[in-house]
Amino acid sequence: MWRVLLVEDQAIVRQGLKVILEQDENISVVQQAENGEEAIAIVEKHLIDFIMMDVRMPVMNGIEATRKIKQQWPDIKILILTTFNDDEYAVEALKEGANGFLLKTSESDKLIEAVYSCMSGGMTIHEEVAAKVMPRLLKRSKSEKTVDVHLSEREIAITKLIGEGLTNKEIAEELYLSIGTVKNYLTQILQKTGLRDRTQLAIYAVKHHIADD
């Protein structure tokens, strides 16, 4: 069962999210916080697998909290949840290591699906902002130093599928590999490219047209 932390400054919203998420037998909301500072304090003391994080909160916002949590606990999955259809929040959240971005207007089943996707290594971006987010991320990456990286045919195939948003399980099924083998390849690819995580690799795949091949 996945241990979930809800970070949202409105108690009524937290309770609503808790009811929705716990409809699934694999999800348990074990902690709640009103702001990013409280979230960090909770993560320091409790074992958390997944965080559903609001953006605009007092004391410490969701973007800053995501950055600090990902720096210290990179394995924790973080889904940014907001009412604001603003691509700037999505860009900043993904740059700081968030595993997805959804609007609070998303249907209940989409929230649960997003948890499964993030926990499986996927990246979830709400369809209303996805079209704006990727161009912004790619534009910002143009100034970054381009490294000549040699990827094997298998590594290119995996990178392509990551760019298409597939999870490790889906990649394993597509390429007839074990999930463990896919994870090993992913580690090798990140080392070769010098990228931090799966989100950056997905952006790399789009930037270098690997996902389009």
C-alpha cells in the first residue's frame, strides 16, 4: 500500500482528496499538511511514498517544497495539483523534479490514475497544459550545453518510449524485457546523458527528436 501525504492549505479540499484517493485499496493517506514547510517536517519523520502537492500555499509554496524534498528524498513521487491553468507553474514544478501536474478540476479517476502512473515511473501532465508546457521546457533547454552522447540501439528505444510517457512496466512489455532490466538501462542512460531523472530524460527525448523517430 502506498503511503500518501496531502499538502493543501484548505482542510475541506484535503478531506475531499482523501476520500477520493482512499477509494483505491492500494492508496492510504497517512499524513496531511497545510503548507510546504509542514510537508518537509512530516517527510523528515515519516515514511512517505507519494505526495499530492498544492502550489499556492502560505509559509512555503508547493514549488519550493518540491525542490527541497526532491533534493533530499528523490525517490518520493510528487504530483502537483492546482486550480490554476498556468503553464509557468507546470514548468517550474517539472524543473524541480515533480513527477506530474494536474488541475484540481480533474475527474476522480484521473487523480487515482495519476498516482499509479507516477508510482510506476511515468509522468502525468494535464492535457490542458501539456501543449504549453513542453515548448516552454524545450525553449529553456536550448541554452544548455549539448553533450554528444552515444546511446545503444536498446537505450535509444527505451529513451523513445520514456519520451512518449510509458512506465517501466509498459516499456518492459513493449520491448519484451523484465522491469529490472528496464530500470538498469534507465540508470545507464541517465549516467551517460548526465540527466537527473526521468522527467529530464523525457524532455531530452523530445528535444533531440528521439520520441518522434
